[in-house]
Amino acid sequence: MHCHRLLALLFLNTWTVLAADWPQWRGSNEDGISTERLPARPDFTETLWQKKVGVGFSSVAIADGRVFTMGHNGAKSGGDETVWCFDGATGKEVWKHSYPAPLIDRFYEGGPGATPTVRGGKVFTYSKHGRLHCYEAATGKLVWQRDMMAEAGLDAPPEWGFACSPYFLSDDTLLIEAGPTFALDPATGRVKWKGEPFTPAYGTPTAFASGERKLVAVMKAEGLTVLDATSGKTIATTPWKTSFDTTATTPIVHDGLIFISTGYDRGCALFELNGSALKPRYEHKAMCNHMNNSVLLEGHLYGFDGTAHRGRPTEFVCLEFASGKEKWRVPASDGLGCGSLMATADGTLLILSERGEMLAAPATPTGFKATARHQVLGGRCWTVPVLADAKVYCRNARGDLVCVKVK
């Protein structure tokens, strides 16, 4: 009898973790949702390790127990970017590789914005000035590099530097944005196809299917563009202009519909692809994702709306995906600022506020209520947190990378 009671208590006080890699921007399933779960009231008070990785906004990629990210030494002249590889459990440096790179810090701290991508034992990184690198993930040996700014025929990087994360269509096709979309052979860096030239933007593409067609949706500076995934041919495009040509998010594709959102009070829209036309379902300003994506869960979008330095306070919002109807809004006074988020398999939102506070809250259209809040970092935090193997990895703009144990 006592054994049965003990087992019951253990069961009630145990939460199951199905450890999973997070090998790229927005995770394995490209939706910002981890396959792991969180306890009902998670504890974020224990920091396992902390490292200085340099100025920047690159998130982390995690594969085979290794953590990959990027940073800049902050020097305006003679500056270097560094690709880092750490042991996820201990924080021990496994390898690093540095190379000359401009800081590109117009109106903010600067530093790399792309997240590394791990695939097939290799890690792919994209520098602020357009250098695409391929390394052996285990050793850091440089396999190949390619100057995508030169490939695109550009004399200079875009105003905020290149920020697209390397994106795989399949094991033998790697996509990168440099104005045109490029498809490359990941084994050699050879260009397989080159899309139509556009003004470089800052977001990462996403692949989807429409009937028998394999397609790619990507935000260009000119607007939303849909490409043929096999040739790079432009299938459809619709204008979507923002202040400073700043489109920095990844389109969200669901049930044949494409959701986009950008900052500077531009707003959001939902489009249906009809042949070669993108037909709007709705468009409004209730969700202005400045640089971090919303997350779609159970038919609802959760994300940060607003651009504070344009005079509009940033608020956290829930929208119904299909209709665009606003369900609730967390006021700026709650202190989240221009934060970032991901979600978990059990429908929990994991939020990092702009000032480095970690929050957990159930994702529900009925309202917002945090079940945990704890300060894990200082400084400016615009980079999305990542949950992997019951640990959360967070960084700030000045380059403090922390690994927090979830208890």
C-alpha cells in the first residue's frame, strides 16, 4: 500500500521531457514549437552556465548535445565575427572560428542576426556581410565558404546587414537570401539556381506545398514573394512596403494560407495563393512583428505587436489566425517590451522579455496568465529563447549567453 502511494506521488510530481534537438531557426518543425514539455509551474532560477559570445542577435542551434551561435567582438574597425560551439551540458568550449567582419551597428548594437543551421554533421552560418560558411559540426573544420554579396552582384550589404538563417529545402538543397534567393549544393557551396533580383530583406524563407507544386514563401523588401522551389522562378508577389525596407520575419503557412507581419506600424495580413495571385483574406495593424515571429498554436497566433521607438508601445497579443480577430492584449505596463517567444508541445508559451525576464504561460485564446516569471538576464534581449533537453538558452545584445535549467 505504501509503495503504491509513493509511486502515485512520484508520478504526480514528475514531468516528462522528450529531449529533442533545435537544429535551426524556428526549430526542427520550423514552427517555433519544441517537442518538449514544461512542468505546470516551471522554475527558471538555476543558471547552469554562462558565456560571453560577443555582440549580436543570433539565436542558438542545438544538435547532438552541442550549442552553436554567433557574435561580434564589437570593434568598429578591425572587427571580427565568431562562430561558437559549446557543450550543451557544461558550457565548455568545443571549438570556435573567427573571421574579419564589419560591425554594422546603425541605431542598435549590431552583430550577427542569423541563426546557425545544423544538418548532416555540418553547421552552416551566414555573416552580417554575406559570408556563407560550412563547417564540420564536431570539429569546426571549415569545409567551404561563399561570398553571397558578390554572388548577388552587390557592392555593399543592406542597411542592417544580412540576417537570413541558412534554410534547407532538402538534404541536397540549401537556400539563402541575398536579394535574390539562392539555392546551393550544401556539400560544395555550388549555386544550383538563382532567383529574380529583389532588394535584400532580413527574414528567412519557408517551404510549403500547393497541390503538386513545391513552393517557397519569403519576405522581400518589396513584399511577399512565392517562388518555385525547383527553379527559383517567381510564382507570385504582392507589395508590402515598410519604413526603412525592414521586413525581418518568416511567413507562417497553414492550411494553404500565408500569414505575414512586420513592424513600424505596418501590421499583418493573411493571403491565399490562387494560381499566380496572392489574394488577401484580411489586413490590419493589430499585430506588428518587428523582428521576432509570432507562433501559431491551435488556430491562434501569439506575438509581439508594436515598435516602441516609433512612439507605439509594444504589447503582447493573441489573434485568431483565420479571421485576424483580436482575442486579448497584454499592455505594455506588464513589462514584456519588444520580447521574443517560442512554445512547447504541451501548449505553453515560453517568453523572454526585452529586459531578460523569463515567463511561462498557457497558450489560450481566453486570456494571458503567467505561471512563472524569473529574471535570467540583463541588458537588451531581442533574441528568441530555445528550450532543449530541459534547459533554456537565452542571450542578450551584448553577448551574454546563459543556460538555465528547467526545474
